[in-house]
Amino acid sequence: MFTGLIIELGEIASLQKSGSSAKLSLSAKTVSSGAATGDSIAVNGVCLTVVDIKSGILTFDVSYETLDSTNLGSLKRGDRVNLEPSLTPSSKLGGHFVTGHIEACGRIISKKEISNALKIEIEAPKDILRMLVPKGSVAVDGISLTVVDVLADRFSIVIIPHTAKLTTIGFKAAGDTVNIETDILAKYVARLLDKDSSADSSLMASLRNSGFIQ
């Protein structure tokens, strides 16, 4: 479990693909100093398990499913990635609860400077957009952000200079992909409201019969 508060920008040392999987290594001075083999680290919002640590280099095994559903497969040597270690009992909860389970990749379609902030529009699949609400939370490349607008094929966020400086979202441009994870609460509510879901409860059925929901 994570909060979406990025601790450090790591730098890719190598991405060695073998068949449908890969081994990812990156340099991370701060995060590696407190990490141990077996720890969970969010890399661009993707929860990965440390399999080796050596001289400030963290190494992870990446499955075929992760390569297919995230932007990790397109990384190359020298690319920077957002890093966050998993929560501990003493961690500050300044963002929102992030699981590190990416649901889809979005694509940046515009970045506009407004005063001292950047407004960014991200194209996303419809099943992602239905989980978003204005002023709600979303994790973009692992960054806890607030949704501004939700449109037919995209949503927007606004970032301050501090976020732009310390995370990948500041230097990514139109056409670049980002990993998206919606708020965990939205997913459970959507599941309960799904008429075709086996998780539909007697309570939800009663609410429908009474006309409170459709």
C-alpha cells in the first residue's frame, strides 16, 4: 500500500527483456538506502518487489502482465521514474491510498501553463473515466493528484511547480503515456452498483426497488 507521495526520481540502469518478462534495474540513492530484498516499491505507480540490491541499484522482476498493462515496458536506460516505498506504521498519509495496481495507460494530450501551475489533460479509456469525479483522487504514474475535469474521453489535473520539479509529470509531454490507478473506493462502489455483478447485495437490490438508485 502507498500514498502517492513520490520520494525520489530513480534512473533506469537497464531493462532486460527475456521472452514475455523482464528484469528492471534502477539507481535510487534515497529509496535503496532503506530498502531490503522482498520489499515493495512503487515504480511509476507500479508495485514491484525488490529481488536484489547492490551499490544503490534496485533490481525487480517484471511479469508479462505488467509489461502489457503499464508503461514500464517502454523504459530505456537513463529514463527517470517516480519511486515510493510502501507504507509503514509511521508513514505520513498526505496523499490517498494507492495500491500500486495499474488499471490502464493514459496519454497526455495537452499541457497548459496557467499562472504558476500546469493544467494537464490526459486521454483515458471509458472504464477509467467512469471511476473519476471532479475533486476526487487519482494516481498518475504513482503521483497522488486531484481530478479537475472529467470529459467524454479525457480528464484533467493541475500540478504545482513543486510536483512538476520532483516527479515525471513535470517533464513528460503531449503523446507520452502515464500509468493510471483510480481511487480504491470508487472501484468498490462501482462494483456494488453494477447490475450484472455477482457482488450485488440484498441492500443494493432493496435500494433499487425503492427507487433510490437505478
